[in-house]
Amino acid sequence: MAKQTVEVSCANVLILTKVGTLGAAQNVTLALVVPHSLIMDYVRCYAKTPPSGSDIIVDVNKNGSTIFTTQANRPTVPNGLNKGNISATPDIPSLAEGDVITLDIDQVGSSTPGADLTVEVRCMQ
């Protein structure tokens, strides 16, 4: 079965997904073009297969640059869990129509990397 990525924009929620076993890499999903001006409130992650040995750490990029300049605030899926905590508000929260959102996976579990990742970017208008 071919691996797929899916991006969805529903009102004020931007969703990026990476299907399959995870590996640390840049631009792991197709680009998502922002439909209208938004302010990002938080980011949350879910992995169908949880990581083991270490956390999954992701980074969301706007036009190729991180929205989490404070790297400790990047969203995570903790070791052994499926659901990550709600992130702090991104350091660069504003989005304009036409901005491009992409996803990097900066770290995966060291024993089991995790799989089938969904990243929700919750926004306000």
C-alpha cells in the first residue's frame, strides 16, 4: 500500500498528517496553503502508534521557517503515549492568506519511532 499524506483545513483548524512509520525528516507532508488570515493559538499532536524510548518532537513551519523560535515549545507526543499536550502559543502566530505551512519531524522514539501522525494547528480569526 502506498504511503500517503493528507492535509485538511476546516474553518480555523489546519491538519497535517503523516501516514506510516515515522522518521526524522523535513517537509514530511505536502504543503498546506493558508486560505485566509488567521492567528495560531496552539498545536497538538496524536500518533496512532505511540513512540517508545523517547518523545516524538515536531516543528511546524510557515513559509519555510519555524513558528517555534523557542525550540523547547515545539509540540511533542510523549514516550509511550498517543496524544501530545497542547503546545504553547507559537512564537510567530500570525498567518496571512497564501502562507505555506509544512511539517518537520525533528525526533522520533528511539525504540519504536511511532506511526500515523496527526498534527492539529488550532487558529483564531
